[in-house]
Amino acid sequence: MDGDLVTATPEEALAEPGAIEALLIGTTTQEWNFILGDLTTAPGADAVRQGMANLGYTAEDLDTYLTDLGSGNPGHALAQALSDRTFRRPARRVADTAARAGILTHTYQFAWSAPHFGAAHCADLPFVFDHLDAPQAPGLLGPDAPQQLAERMHTALVRFAHGDSPGWSAYTTDERRTMVFDHDSHERTDGLARTPDNLKKHP
């Protein structure tokens, strides 16, 4: 914020009723998990606990993540916590702020998992723009990325850009309905707070 062009945080700006007509916000489910690299060999528990603490999470949070992820590898918990702390939790806060201000809000999670890469940062972009035939897309997504999902996601976002409903329930702070874009796309309650495996289950 420079006090001239940018005078408020997104949350502060969106807290003002009528700041914008509508908001659509979402993330991939595993935005930055890949930052920690190959976690086939579990990192030391002390290092993971310190990493969690650096993100503002407790030892109890670590246990909760391991349970929710169904994993005995603490590195998996730290990787998901990194994505949640950096992308998903802030998106949820912004959506809450906009919805409380009466701004029509929709949220989504991109959960389709690319081979060897997961639902990572930028994995959604060829789907957003319906360009699975882009030269670099197969290297990122593999050879069998679902065209039907690209068409569905692209259509939804274009509809929203034209002032229409993207095709799923508006977000409220009571239910936090979220569209999960995957092989079997569906709505979930509080999708921005669920672990990737939980998102794949039907409501």
C-alpha cells in the first residue's frame, strides 16, 4: 500500500458495501505443496513442527492435518499447511468479508490432480482459458487432461465475467458453498477449508 494508488488491503476495500458488484475467488487445492519437493522420505518431525510453527500452526494442528489427510508422513501435513496458509485461508477471509458486505460472492476450488504435480499452482490455468492444447500444457498436466472439465470451468468463468451466475450457489458466511472443479464437479460446504481428499467426497 502506497497511500496513493493502493490505499487499503483487499479485505478493507471489500468490507465497504457496494465496493464491487460481484466477486469470484478461488484457488487450487495444493497451490504450493510442491515447494517442499519430493516427500517420499518423510522429513524429521522436529523440522516439520518448526515449519508448522513458522506458519502459525500448532502441534495439534499438525495432528489434525495428518488425520484429515490420512497420512503418517508429517511432510504431507506441512506441504498442505503451506498451501492453506498462503492461498486458501486468505481467499476464505476475502470471501467472508465480501459476503458480509452484501457483495454477491462465489468461490471455487480446483481439485483435479495432474500426474506427479497434483492440483498445484497454475495447474488450473489451461482449464480457465480452455487451452489444453497449449504447447506446454501436456508437460504440466499429462496427456489425458479432461477436456470436459476445461469446457465447464471456462464456461462458468466467462458467464460470471458477463454478469451472470457461474452456475453454483452464492457464498454465504453460514454455509460457504464452494464449487469443486474435478472429474466429478460438485458443490461443497466450506470448500476452502477442506483438505483435498475431503473435497472429493459428495456433500
